[in-house]
Amino acid sequence: MKIFAAPLQGYTDNAFIEIHHSVYGAPDAYCMPFSRIEKNQVRRQDVARLHRAVEIMSGAGVEIIPQVIFNSVEEFSTLVDAVKEAGFRRVDLNLGCPFPMQTKRGRGAAAISALDMMEQVAGLVKADSNMAYSVKTRLSLEGCEEWRALLPILNTMPLEYVAVHPRTATQMYDGLLSLDQFEAFAEASANPVVYNGDIKCREDISKIEARYPQLAGVMIGRGLLARPSLVGEWNAGAYFSLDDRRELFARFHAAMLEQYQSTLCGDAQILQKIKPLWDYVELDLDRKSLKAIRKATSLAKYAIAVDAAL
């Protein structure tokens, strides 16, 4: 069963992928945060990010899967063309983003019920022999069973996998997982299915593997931010000690900070990029130290707070 790192906007950027794999070891694939259309064209920063990801993939030997989010066939085609031009030969379709900024524009989880559009997208996917496609989806935008109308369309596509987060978009990342709906989806899918949702430790992966042995894999999102060593621990078949995890995180953090200092200008930009590393990480750290990290207004104050925490 394969292990995929989920795409998380604001967290799993190219620097995260490049440094995470070197410190902790790589999952079977990292899925990049989505690229999107802005002012009728692919965002320039997304184009640059795609080209850099190809360089990382080639140089580091890791598998990186770009992702696109769209609300029309035109957006889909423009984005896939940009992915191809960057040098990728596979792409993931985002049908699961729950954030209103995207769903109100018909993207992400809102595309689950856009059946006419998805029929046209399916036709383009089937006709494209030069790209491998996958899908990341939720069950629906609001009700639990919107997926039932979408799945026959997905079943016509030759997909590498369909990653399913068994919640609705309105649930965001809270509330009960609808495992009965997930099971029904997996049984009816003509494509391999990957489970995504609340994977926090080795036991969680083992439970999913035991309950759904037919799955193609699991996709880990916030659990990898909370425990960056999770993939390494799964591959090793053992938990790492708290001291080992702290030491690894210190190396990871130092390399990330060095990367941002070499590519960004000014304390504010660097702190904006590095502070999210602390949003989820679970290392049994002192609350006072974490508060000082989050409130630091200069790199000097930040360095002092980090030294105290680690």
C-alpha cells in the first residue's frame, strides 16, 4: 500500500518537499498544492513553482504530483497545458478543496456536483494519452451522497487513483468521518482508491490497511505536519523517540529557515513562511516557548524563541 503526502496550501511548498524528503525520507509521492487560474491565466507563481518542482523531482529522485483546481473545461485545459509545459506527465484534479474562497467560485468540492463540466473533463482525460491523471475528492459539498452522481463519470476515466476524504466540504476537517460512504465509494469505484483523513500515527495506517486491504494507499495531510517523521516511522516499523523526533525537527526547521533566508527578502516575509511549521507540530513543547515563536516580530527574537523551545 502506497503512502502519499497530501497537498496543503501554505505548508507543503517546494521547500517543504525538498527538505522533508532529505531529513525524514520520502513517501511514495508528494502531491503539490493546487495551481489555479487568476485573471484568465495560470498564476505566474504557480508556473514558477511547477518548473521548480520538476527540477527537485529530477535532482532528488522523489515523485511529485502537481494538482490543478478549476471551474470550467477552459480552466482545466489551460492548467493541464501549463503542467505539461513544465515537464510533468501526470496531474491530480482537485475536487475536494473545502474553502469557500474556491467553492464559491465553483472550484474544489463545488465541482463534485458540476456533472456537465465533469463529463467534458472526462472526455478530455480519456483522449489524452500523454498524461496520467488522478483525482482528490470529498464526498460532497454539503450532503453526504453527491459523490454517487459523480462516480459513474470518474469510472469512465483511466485514473491512477481516486483519493477520497470521507467528509463533506462544509465539515472542513472536523466532525465524524463517513466511513460507510467511503466503503460504498471504494466498492463502486472502477479505479484504485486511496484513503485520506485523520491519519495521525502508524496505528492509523495499520487500521486502514487492515479494514480496507483492497486500497491502493493512504494520503496523509495534517498528520504529516503534526508528525513529520510519520512516513519514516511507518517504513521503519517502529516509533521514533521524542528526543529523536525533536532532533530531526530541529534539522528540518534549520534547513527550511536557511532556504527561506536565501530566497526571500526581509524578516516579515521569512517569518510568514517559516512560522506555519509550528501550527500543527506535536513535540510536547512548552506553551510559553511556542507563544514566543508565534509572536516573534523579528528573526532575532524568533531565533531566541526557537532555541528555548528546542
